[in-house]
Amino acid sequence: MSQTYEVIWASVAENDLKEIIEYVATDSPDSALKILKKIKQKASNLYAIPERGRIVPELQDQGISQYRELIIPPWRIIYRISELNVYVLSVLDSRRNIEDILLKRLLYPK
């Protein structure tokens, strides 16, 4: 029997998701709901095999390899595995400068 992990959303990731959904909902509430369900489902599936996400390339280039991501175009779910927990840290639009956002958030948190 394989290990199961608890998926825990950081407040900044919840805020990222809220902002994405609010933005999309201004044009299409139905699309916003579909996106919300898709992102939440993909993240909740991390309880089974969290290693399936790739290491975040922009961070790996900086020698940082403990952060992984799942892609739901154009969004990226950034997370970290620690013991039996999966921490969802950010949900970002891949069209933005991801490297700057991640380095600022992960290396210099407020």
C-alpha cells in the first residue's frame, strides 16, 4: 500500500487562485468555475503521487530543487513535499515572469 499525503494550501496560493477566478469571472463566470474545479482537482490529486510534478525549471537553474509544479495551461501550481505533506505554495499565470515572482516569494517571504 502506498503512502498518502495531506495537501495543504498556503494562504498566498489560495489568494492567487482567488485572484485568477475573480479575473476570469468578470468575463465568464462559467469559465471561472470550470477553471477553479480543474485547478483544485489537479492539486488535490497530489495526495497520491506528489513526485509526478516536475521540478520548477526556473528555480532548478538557480540550484533550488525542492519545489515542483503541475501545469494546467496557462497556470502553474507550485508546491513542495515535506514528509507526508504537500504544500501548495503558488498558483501562477505562466505568461508572467515566473522566476522573479518565485524567487521573491520563496527566498524572501514577508
